[in-house]
Amino acid sequence: MKITIVQQEIVWGDKVHNINTFNRIAEAHYGKTDVMVLPEMWSTGFSVDKPELAETLDGEAFNCVRRWAREGNYAVAGSIMAREGELSTNRGFFCTPEGELTVADKRHLFIGDEQKYFSPGNKHLDVTFRGVKFRVLICYDLRFPVWSRNVGGDTYDVLIYSANWPKDRIEAWDTLTCARAMENQAYVCGVNAVGVDGYSVHHCGHSVLLDPRGKVLVDFEENECGAKTGEINLEYLNKVRNRLPFWKSADRFEVFKD
């Protein structure tokens, strides 16, 4: 299976510009990949204090995702600033070419404005596509290994993190994406943005596709914009898991989803 990572600058609060930018990239990959992964809140940037940019599931950005998936014959994953009644959410999504849109809201809201303006989620986004099991999480969720845990060793095959991770904490991003691949014996696809946001925070990318032993399959230069494609192999994944089934020694726990 081919997975395409889109590392791109997101213009703060400019939905028209961002949709046009990602539309060009999405259309250029029609028929060339199986899954395309976008950074966190790709259509708006991390403008959590602008509730007027939030949209319902039939909004412009979600409809673009459906069109790209249908016309390109690939799945699209990432997150969009969404609205549920009076509440704003950071909504993770996975959309198939058949139009099946699976969503779940970001569990761990970042310290400050996201916690002030947004409502947290309480469920995982797990979906199977073309025989591969995916889980989609969002940015700050990366810091919480329990929420990312591959329970039973095969809950998912690919763990996706859609992010706006800042440059001054990029060492944590690099370390934790690798750790999540190793501890969960899964491929990890971490997709980050680049550029300076409305808080004057610099994002430098470091998007990556890692194999279940933490080996880099796809990476980007710092501040590089573009789209790159790597391949995952379930036969190799199962070989790794069967040879050293670390999950059998894992501690049991229960997540309280309040």
C-alpha cells in the first residue's frame, strides 16, 4: 500500500487559499497513491479562536476531501476545524473513495486556547481500508502513549498523527513518533505543517513515515513543502510482530472516556 504525506505551509485563517493549495496537490496524485495524509486543520491553520471558520460535515473542506477521495481513488486522512451545535472541535477524519467518512475529535486539547474554545473527543478513529487497519490521532495526542496503545497487538497497522507541531519542541516530535512505532509494533505516519502561524509560532515539518522498528521510510528536509509517497508491507509487519510479540507482555489498563 502507498501512503502519501503532504507537508505544506498553512495560511492562518485563509480557508480559500488553503483549499486551493491542497487541491492542486490532491489532484496531482489522482490514481497514484492509496492514502493521502494532510496536516492538522489543513484548511484553516490552528486558528482555534475563530469559530466562524468551523464547519459541519457537509462543509466546504469536508466536501473537498470527499471529492479528492472519489476522483483520485484513494483515502484521505487528517483533521478539520469542525462544529457540533454550538461547540467547535478539532475533528480527525478518514474518507474512502466510496464516500465513507469516519470521524473522531481530538482527545487531548493543547494547553491554552484550544482548551478554551474547543470540546475534546472521547473515542478513537479506527478504520480498515483495503485490508489495512488505521488509527488517526491529532498532534498533542502523540504525547500520551496510553491513548495510542495498540491493544492486543493488532488493533491497527498504521498509526497516523496529523499535526501542527512547533519547531521549538520538534525534538519531542522526532523522539515520540519513533517511540510510538517501536512500542506499538506498527507503521507510524506523522504529518506536520511548516511556516509561521497566527501566534508567531514557527512550524518546521519533520513529517515522517516509520516502519514498526522505527526505521525511516519517508522524511522531509526542515521547512520543505511538498508531497512524498512511501510503501507499507503487511507481510513484513506481521513478521516483526510474530517474531517478537512484545504486546503479550504489555500491562493491562482501562481508559476512562469521559
